[in-house]
Amino acid sequence: MFGLDRKLLQKNNAADKIRGSLIGGACGDALGYAIEFSPEREIFARYGAEGIVSYELDPQKGEALISDDTQMTMFTANGLVASVRDQSPDEPRAYVAKAYQDWLLTQRKSYRQVMWMEPADLYGNVTWLLRNPKMYHLRAPGNTCLSALIGNEDTVVHDYIASPRNGSKGCGGVMRVAPVALMPYNEPIEKIDMEAAQVAAITHGNSLGYMPAALLVHIIRRIVYPEQTMTLKEIVLEGCDTIYRLFRADANVDRMVSIIQDAVRLSHSSVVTDLEAIHKLGEGWVGEEALAIAVFCALKYENDFGQALIAAVNHGGDSDSTGAICGNILGAIVGLSGIGEEWKEHLELSDEIMELADEIINI
């Protein structure tokens, strides 16, 4: 069981950062979702030399649509809060796993079908999001997330890393774990990092699928609940050292740490363009590449939220995930108050995201 210290919220003036991280992630997701799966030549031919620089609004809803990245992030947050609400003696991952079963229902059934189901057949049944009809949209859900959850509705797993469900290292684990960092847990940061890895491992069993989640949560945790004054670069490098200690016996840890160190170096280069740097780091379909691209953009444009998102999504890879992760990081740095209105306006599910953030703040 994870203990809470609600005084951490007031001590660190964390409310604005928590709201900023969740909304920021959705902003990056929505910007990138419009061009996910698009080749680079099409992106720049359609939007110009800078690529997409503002939301493409859905013609029917008039909103910037979010993808499965934000959906699953929301269910992560809802599961974590529900764990506290129900005073669960289990680790947070247990309730997050139930929350993901709720998300799975929104992807496989209609809102009406689910509302007619008996409570005993709802599998997870811990989130209020399950009862929100706006969540019932297919937004390119990851096949790995779906397949890892289907058929495991009633399965109880205490250690997802020790009992992997698959060998996937896709980015579907890291793109949804930011809420783990935002909870006011009164636990050592290494324990929180490992819980993030466990949450990612619910669906992604390769260490390169869950180590990036641990590192992302370490970074955001240090931003939201700092123990000392550190620059973002110092936080990232400290996180690399921590990941190396936590996973020192893992054959993939050198790859994990080295690609993030590459991202740090590239962020200081005046020789390569943003797109050239991203090409050196990868396409973002796998966990370590997605985090590296997001870290590169966050470091290079630490004081410019919008430009960081623009850089993070304008490539031929997993644009919404790299944008979402970058938005989680920079949103925590600038806070909701530091995110321009052009990004907050017309963002799908922004009210629900804010409600989740406030549940964490008022937990």
C-alpha cells in the first residue's frame, strides 16, 4: 500500500503543475493525432515547412480530438484515485489494471450496452469514466494494449514485471503513466518509479516497454514535487542514474540510458535540425524512442511549450505519443497557467481531464 502526504501538494504549490501535466499531455496528443501514421512528405506538403503548428479541429465536433494515449492516461488517473478512495490495501497497479478493464469495455462495446450490463460483469468497474459516453470512441487503440487486456479480465497479478504478458516494447506503456508521478505519495521516488514500470508492464512485458515509464515518472515527479532545485537536464540525468541502479541486471538498461543521453546531447546541438535529431533517436513507436524524442524536445524548448509540442509531433513516427509525453513533461514545468489559450481552447475532454486533475489535488 502506498501512503499519502497531502501536505506535499501545498508545500510544492503542485496544483497548477498537476493540471498542466495532464492538460499538456492531451495538447500534445491532440496536435499529433491529426498526423499520426502520415509520412513526413505528406505532413510538410500539407501544412508547410514547419509542419502542423495548430490544432486540426474535427469538422463535426469543432474540437481537437485526443487519441487512445489520453484516454488511457485518464483511466490511469481515475484508477489511482479510486485506489485511495476505496482504501485499497493493494499496490496502486491493482486498481489501475481494473481501470484498464473499464477502458477496454469502452473500446469493445457501446455506452448503452455497458450501461445495461450487470455490475458483476463489468470486470473492473472502478472508474467514473466508464459511465461517461464521451469515452466511447475508438481512437486508434494500440493492438498490444488490447490483446494484453482481453482475456485477463479476472486475472490477479501482483508483479507484472516478473510475470510478463508479452514481449512488447511499444510506447503504449510509457505514454499513459504520467498520473503516477502526480499523486502525492509519501514514498521514496525509486518506489514510485518502479510502480510506474509495473503499471506499464500491465500491457508491455519487454523491459524497454516499462523502463521508459519509470524514467518518465521520475522526471515528472522531480518537477512537481522537488526535493531541491534542479534544472530539467539535471533531473533527466539523475533519472538515468536511477534507472541504471533499479534495472542494473537488465540487458536493455544500457540501451535505455544511452538513448536518453543522446537526446540530452542533441538538445544542445546547433548543427542538426529538430527533424534530423529526431531521426537519430528513432520514430517513437517503441518506448525508449518515444521518451527520447519527447525529452529532446522538452529540453530544447523548455521555455516554449507550443514550440516543444510542434517539434515533438512533426515527424513520420508515433506523433501523438511523442507529443503527449513531451506535453506531460513541459506541462508540469509551465503549469496550466503557462499553457497558451490557443492550446487549451477546443481541446476534447478538457473538462473531464481537469476534473481528474482536481481529484488528485483534493485527494
